[in-house]
Amino acid sequence: MNQHTYGPRLSLAPDMPLDSSRIAERKLTCDSRYRSIIGQLDAMIELVRREPGRNLTAELDRLLEAMMEHVGSENGYMELVGFPQATQHRLHHQFICINTAELRHRFSKGQDVLPDELADIRLLWLEHIHVQDRAFEEFLAA
């Protein structure tokens, strides 16, 4: 897997107010990206259940690309607003991405990956949404 940067750093002038409509727009965008990530995982789980041993390297490459795009922009937003739990949140992003990249590596080597292993990645995302992102949303709303 290539190393990805998280894109340019975002910064606001200290006296620049945040536009709440842009935050709402961001939330909708993130929600659709989560649906995309979960949807891709659901499709892969179904494929592996129907066709055990199927190589999903290309599908995992697309998933990792979507994940890195999502993680990069969310990390930028957390930095932008000074989210105090940003480090923990970023580490959880990293944990999910590493686990996904390990599965991709195994697929690329022709090793079998069980549907439950993909389901575990899906569960990590759902947990992330429920715990990490909820904390970020509460911070933004405060």
C-alpha cells in the first residue's frame, strides 16, 4: 500500500467564524462516504460468502482509496476546529486502515480471507461512527 498524505492543512484566521451550513454539508458528505464504505464492505462480504477464495484485491484497493479520502478530510476538519480528542480519533482511523490493508495484502498473496474478517472491518467502522464520530459531533454542537 502506498503511503498517503492527508492533504493540505486547513487553517482559519483566529477571528473567522465557522459556517454552520458548511458543517451540515460536511456531515451529509461524510454520511454518504460512510454508506459507501459500509456498502463496499457488504458487497465484498457477500462475494466471499458466495465464492470462497475469490480474490478481492481490486475491490479492497477501491475501499482503501475511499477510506483514505474520508479519513484525510475528517482529520483535516478535526485539526481545523481544534478537536481535543483528535489524536485518539486519528489513531482509530489508522487502526481500521491498517487492518484493511492487511486483508488486502493477504488477498494479493492468494491467501484466503473469511467473510467474518471483512465483517470485523465493517464492525470497526460502525463502532467508529458510534463512538469516535459521535464525540466529534458533540464537540461541534457544543
